[in-house]
Amino acid sequence: MNKIHASLSEAVGSSGLKNGMTISVHHHLREGDRVLENVLQTIKAMKIGNLTLAATSLMRNHDYLVEYLQDGTIRALQTSGLRGRLGEYVASGALEDPVIIRSHGGRARALSTGALQVDVAFIAASCTDEWGNANGVEGKSAFGSLGYGMWEARHAKYRVIVTDTLSHQILSHISIAQSDTDSIALLESIGSPEMVQSGSLAPRIDSLSKQIAHHVVQFLLHSGINLDQASVQMGSGGISLQVTRYLRTLLQKNQWKLKCAIGGITQDWVDMLKEEQVGALMDVQSFDPVCAVSIFQNKNHHEVDANTYANPLNKFNLVNSLDVGILSALEIDLDWNVNVLTGSDGRLMGAIGGHQDVAEGAKVTIVVAPLIRKRIPILVEKVHTLVTRGDHVDVWINDWGVCLKNDDSFFHHRLKKKGVPVYSMEDLYHKAIKLVGTPQKPPKIGSSLFVEGRWGKQA
């Protein structure tokens, strides 16, 4: 029963990791993660290389991966997103193997079918007991839900729990069971939970986000959507965070109560759960470390794995029950296709996350983005990188107002009657061109980038 190793090198040695294998990590600690760097330092020192790194996502704090790609420790990448210097390195054409980009639901599908086979999973957990039961809600580095790590533990061939808190008592909250744990590696620190809110989750209050959020709430109020007992998901961008705060006021004013919120959970949702404005939180990824306390203490704050969240092969997944999904965009085109991965200059600067999953599953999918961002039009003739197909998008809400795919829709007549500004896609496109001109087409990405649809086919 003894699974405990005093060092990562012992845990790696017991795993049987060899050249050419596939390893995985999750990104629940986001830009506060220290596990991956420790793992790669250990692997390199053991002279193991030519590996495929399958990460649930990669953040700006993972720029050091460039060195491990250059020295051959890592050969190929599979992820939900790329940013920073690592994104620039990939875009430069330095990699021979294509980078495979999957949504969170698409990754869950790939693990369950064997399209993605992980030889060794290194799973950061904030607390582990001596038998290998693990969670992310106790210990000095508690970060919240272990939704992505839970599904990795179910499917990887060998599972290493990496923790900085070892309990001598059996955990009272078990996210990953001891039967899904092969070994335990102890680190001084797995990361900084306070950095979970970094990047796209950093709280922002600006006039543009407020204006778009105001239009979203006006749409929700006057479109005829019944919010009382509705299930919703918000995106991770600043606009979506602002929408959540406005929605809270709308619910209070009308004495409505949402059935549940799913996906990434913020402190606003934790507060709304306490105030009984939402019946349950279905948390696959905590966007604030306060979620750790909430999951541990509140029976209606549920920790769910990636399969339950969005695996398309599981017809009872949560995104298929969504009434409203609100998603961000870096680009949207005249055919309603959406890009959340690359900027207008072609730089890799984002992540798919659950974008494809929510768009396909929700009854009403709303994309939120300004018409123009830093003098660059968000509405373009054709997106640079196709992530989510336009046939899964219903509404685009921007700083000018509401854009509906179908001008004859039930929404259109109700919004016009209430004085909500409604525009056609063509009107907004010509408005953007008039304001800032036609942007130059960005250069093609040097390395091969394969963006999968959530069913496994090319997006």
C-alpha cells in the first residue's frame, strides 16, 4: 500500500516512463502552477526525452517549455491553448509535429476513446492521504475543483499525485480515489492558488465591458428567455465576469432563481449560491480559490469531472442541458464562425476551453465581444483560425447592441419592441470598415496547428 515517494525522481522511476511516451498535466492552478516545471526538470535530469506533453491547457507561466522543446525533452504538444513566448515559438514553425488543440469536452472524448493515450499523468492535488485519495480543496495550496485531473486519473496508464500536503488521516472529501492513484510525490509547493485569477480571469472594470454586459442583460431580460430555473454558463473573459455581476442584480430584482451554473466557477457564483440565487454550482474548474472552501462546506457546490461536464460521447453531459451559454471571442466572421485562439496578427494568445462544447450544447449561444478592440475590428470577413462553427452560434452582443443570426426570429420582434438596439451582421461589418478600415490578413502560423472539433474531426 505504500505509494509515497520523497521525491519526483523516485515517482518517475516507479512509473516506468521512457523515451517517446506521453505525459499529462492539468491547469487548475493556472498561472500559479509549479508542478509541470518540477516534473520536466526531473525528467530531463533522468535523461528521458522525445516526449509528448498533453496538457489540459498551457498558460503564460509555461514559457519555459520552449527550452524543453529545444533540447528534445518534449517533442510534441497537445493542449487547449497556447500563449506568450511559447505561442510565438510554435507559430515560428519550430516544431515538426503538429500541435493538437482540443476543447475540454474533446479531450474527455479523446481520453475515453483512446485517441489520446497518456502513459504517465502528473496530477497536482492540494491534499493527499497516505492511501492516495486526493483533492484540491484542503491543504496549504487549495485551489478548488479537480475536474480535469479526475478524468485523467480514470484513464492514464500510470497516475502520480503531486502534492505539498500529506494527510495521515483518510480525507473527508475525496476527488480522486486511491484506486486511481499509483504513486504520490511530495513537493515543497505545488503552486500559488492566488494566481488562479490571473490572465483572462483577472477582474477588470472598463466602460466597454460594462456597455456590452449591459446589452447582454437587456437581451436576457427582454428576449423572452425564461431565466427562472434556467441553467447557464458564462465564459472566462472580463465581459462575462461583468455579465455575472449584472445578472445577479437582475435576479434579485425579479426574484428569480437559476437552476444551476456550470463550467468555470467564480467568487460571484459562490456568493450567489449562498444567497440562494442559484440552486447548484457544477464546478469543473474553479476560477477563484474561494471555491475550495465552498466545495468543502456547501453540499450544493458540486465538483464534476470533464466527462460529466462536456464529453460529447456522454449524451447526458452538462453542456447539453444548458439554456444559455455566454462565450467570448477574439474574432467572429460574416458566417458567424468564431476564433478564440489567435489574434488578428496571427499570434497564439488564447484557448478553446469549453467554447465548442457550450456552443453546440446550449439552447441559446451568445458570443460577447466588442466590434473593435484597440483599433482592430473583431468582425472580419473570415476568421483567421476556425474554432467554433457559426451554425452553433445564435447571438453576437457587442458595444453597439445585439446582432441576431435570424432577423425574423422571435427574439428580434421582442427586442425591437423594448427598444433594445438590434443590428445585422452586414451593418456592423460596414460600420467597422468605415471606422478603422480593412485589416491586413495575418501571416500563416509556421508550425502545423490542428484544431479538433469536439467530436474529433477538424474544426
